[in-house]
Amino acid sequence: MRFRNAVPALVAIAIATAMAPAIARQAAKTEGFLCCNMRSFDGEVYDINYDDEGARIVPFGSPLTVTKQGRRKLRLLVDGEKHVIENHYSRDLSDAEFAARYVVAEDPRIAAAGFPEKIREAIASARITPGMNREQVAMSLGWPVSSENPDLDADVWRFWLGSFEEIQVEFDAAGLVVDASASPLTRRKIWLP
């Protein structure tokens, strides 16, 4: 008789234990800052960060709250607006690694305040300029998707502003931007000479 009464309790414990990670993901709200300029179209943000018509830039350093993290999606509240960052092209990253790219604990605007004026101007306008380091490029253009950039120490980072608007940002041995290869129109959008 004691065993039969224990079975429902054991089942309830097993279910609660199995559901704990999912409940924790839903219940945990993390405060932080947006790592980089991200393009949002009606609250939808994709890891590839396309410059679609009608998209607006949510600026790097924006204070945010992570309201939910699920499979390949990060739900945020930024200045009272809901946003979802979706992982379409960096699926080799775990959900935690993906979130860590975009949500940072320290406000990146504090570090940016000490950058040279031209670099601050480039980041504020979501562009790049010679002499930027990798962190500054990420602040400005977002992280390059891992499916095309598995090694963040590589000499070239590939970005896409649209389906046919590829950008290749070239770094020197010291990790500083020396040039960017793109079509003339795309280059004008992102390059600050």
C-alpha cells in the first residue's frame, strides 16, 4: 500500500525535475545591454542583420530585459518595445552562446566613449572605417554569422546587408580593419573613409 501511494509522488517529482530547465528559461529575466547595432523590422531581428527596407536600427548599448530564451530565439524588451532575435545562420552555437553574443552585462557605450571620434561616428551610423578592431566592427555591424565565419580571428569577416549584398571586412595582422570588399552601392552604405 505504501508503494502504490509513493508512485504518484515519484511521477510528480520526475515531471518537475524534467521541466525545471524549461521553467527556469521562461522565468529567468536577465537585465543587460545590446552588444551591437541590430536592424529590427517590426520587432523581428535576425542574426544575419539584413538592412531590409523599413528596418530601423536598435542602437548598441540599449538597455534591455531578456523576457524569454527558447530554441533559437531570444525575446527582449528594449525601451518598452518587444523584439525577438532569431538564430537562423549561427545554429552551431548553443542557445547560451548565441544569447551571450547579443546580450552583454556591461554597457558597451562606456567603452565606446573612449574610442577615437571617427570610430565613434562609424559605430553610431552602423558603418566601418579603417583602424577599427573586431569588437568595434561587431558593435557597428553586429556579429558575423558563425555559419560563414567559424573563426572570429580570421583575416576576413563576411556580412550580408541583403541577399545579394555581401561585405567582406578585411583585418590586418594586428586585427584592425584595413578595407572592405563589396559592390559599390553596398560599400557606400557601410564604409566611412
